Amino acid sequence: MNPIPLCEPNLAGNEWTYVKESLDSNWLSGGSYLRDFEKSICDYTGAAYAIGVSSGTSALHMALVVHKVEKNDLVIVPNLTFVATANAVTYVGAEPLLIDIDSKTWLLDVDVLEAFLTTQTYQKDNNCYYLTSGQRIKAIVLVHLLGNMPDMERLVTLTQSHNIALIEDAAGSLGSFYKGKHAGTFGSIGTISFNSNKIITTAGGGMVITNDAFIAQQVKHLITQAKKGTLEYLHDQIGYNYRLVNPLAAIGLAQMEYLHSFVNKKQEIAAYYTQELASIPELGFQTITSGVTSNYWHFVITVPHSRKLIQYLADSQIETRPLWIPIQELPAFKDSLYISENHTTAEVASKGVMLPCSTSITSEQLAFVVEKIKSFYL
């Protein structure tokens, strides 16, 4: 058996053709492939606007900037996420306000959040403030972890009633829906990543999606160094070089032609792992929220002795990864405000193992992974 990667890109179609055409056109910074890729994201997600950017992290940064999140503001972030979510908050001088996760869904615990907002905040001049420090709580960056989504109706109601902007970090959730509505389209802004391990890739890149025309215009302006007009070099505010370039958008457009089949494949992988591993009492699985159709970007099990299992599988050339270290355990965020009842994040993170889930994985490879996990525990 050849080595089995964790989650590799699947360049299955017109990527080479479209990239060559984009290069032949001599349009690199912008061009038709970027416009067509943005339109394809709008068509798929139902968002009115999509703006290609250089990464999912830059998309988050722009979301915070256009919401005027400022120095010393607090931004609510789940304690279990990839570090980019929290990093982006610091780019604008704000501080993450970390919320523990739900033990079943592994998403931000909405009960903990609601209790915090009810008992530890106050409203003034259409803003929400933390009672203890008086800091403004300007936004929440809600992460749709591994393709799962929380009860979005409850989240929207909660954030609106407390005057908190809802930004959705849908980095790995292209293809996930809550009651038929796509991830990233519930709040004012959604962000998507096209890193090489995502369900579709542009090698590096991301997207901002929104239904707000003013927000879309602001993002487009900011990512091109805030240049006003087409002739003079007049920059009317601090801007950024965050554009997604045409050749990478060409890869993305080719990938979009396979998105439906990629999502189906991810769902089949998840169903197979769940069925084959359910008999192992030590194993746990993420519970998908009622009403959610997950893209199962990554399939994760929770197990005792997770690092021993990771090494055992590596000895058979099966690549796996642990879940992310909780944000409040990272040196940069050790002093961040953390709201928790049971510190669920630590337990889930310590037990989590990401299993191979490439859209190109074969039935034989899946069976081999399952066989090795069973041999470790049974």
C-alpha cells in the first residue's frame, strides 16, 4: 500500500487548461477567470457578492476592518479553531474573547455564549460592552468547524439582540448548508479559504461573501490598496494588497466544476468511517447539528491515547493529524478572556484525530485505514 495522505488537492479537470489560458491572456492581477470564479461562488452559495482575496486569513482581516473593529475591542471566537481565526482579531488591535465548545458538535457553545451575554454584558448606544472591563464587544467570528454549523437561527437572534456583528468563518465549509442556506450567508460577512487542503483549492486564496452591497464595495476598495479612481494614485485610506490573482482564480473555477462530486465524496467517506468504526467503544464522533448538511471537510474521531494512534498509523504510512491546540493554550493568547463551564475544548482537542479524507482516496485505502484502527483498539 502506497502512503495515504491526510487531505491532498484533487486536480481532476480543467486546471491546466484554464491556467494556460489565463497566462496566454496576459491578465494576471485581474481578468475573466477571477470574475467567473467569483460569480460561480455567488451562484453556489446564494450570496449576492463574492470578492476573491489572497487567503482565508486576509478575508477575516477584511471582515473585521469593514466592521470597524478597533484597538481594545473584544471579538468573540470559539476556543477550538485554527489559529488564523484568533490571529486576524489581533491584526486590528482587538482581543479575542474565547468561548468554550459544545461537547457534541465541537462548535462554539451557544448556551455558554448566551449565559455570558445575559449576565456579563450591557448595552449602550447600540453597542455591547463587557461589564468587568467596559470593553466593547464588536463582533463574533463564528467558526463552522470541519463543515458543521450551529443553530444559526438562534445565533442570528442572539447577536442581533446584543448588537454584535456576525462574521462567519466558513474557511472549510464550502458545501455546508443549514436548512438549505449556505454557510457564510447568515451574518453580514462570510469568509472562505481555498488553501490546498480545502474541499476545492486555488493553492492559496480565499473569498469574502456578503449580501450587503456597501460591504462588498468596501472590501473591493480595501484589497486594492484603497486606490480611488483608475488614473491618479489617490489612496483615500489605509489599504491592503489582498487580491486573488487571475491564474489562481482559474484553478478555482476548474475546481468548482467538481465541487458537487467532491462534497458527495466527502460525505461518502464520513459515512464509511462512521459505519465501520462505530463498533469501537473508545471512539467518539462529531455530532452534526440538526438541520445541517455538512461537507465533512475533515473527518475527525476522538480517542484515548490519540498520539499513540497517530504514530501507529504513521508506521503504516497513513498520515493523520491531531486536532488544533485550544486557542487559550497558545502562548500568544494565554492571557485572553476565556468563558467556560467545563473546559470541553481541552478534552476534545486532546483526543481528536483527523483521518485521511482526500476526495481522491480509494475504497482500498479507506478499508486499510479502518483495518489499522481496528487492529489498534480491538
